[in-house]
Amino acid sequence: MARGRSSEDRRVIEVFITPEGGELAERVMEEIRTALAPFTGRPGARDRHELARLLDVVSGAATGPHGEAGPAKAP
């Protein structure tokens, strides 16, 4: 970051990012994106299938195999 007087009003001090600061910010943002990708990216087909299976298990456990309240019976 750098600062300097405004060309329009010499009483004002402007703060701005330098080219080096911009490059650093881009690198940091890329590292953040990479670190968060496993948590924010779209799951693959295998993970979606597993999620659907687990949701079926949880849904069945909450309502029972025929929609009645209570746990699902094991097949």
C-alpha cells in the first residue's frame, strides 16, 4: 500500500494499493480459493451418490419404510 496527496485537494491523503500489493493480493486470494475448494466445490458423482444414499437412510429412519413415524426396519 502507498499513500499520497490528492491532486484535486491537497488536504486529502489517498491510500492505494501498489502493483506489488495487487500481485500479493492475487496470490493470497488464489491460496484461499485452493484451500476452500474442497468445501465449496461441486461434489463428484461418487460423492453425490453417497450423499443421496445417506439422505435416504436418514429420511427412512425418520419416517419409517412406509411413511409412519419411527425407525426404518432393516431389510
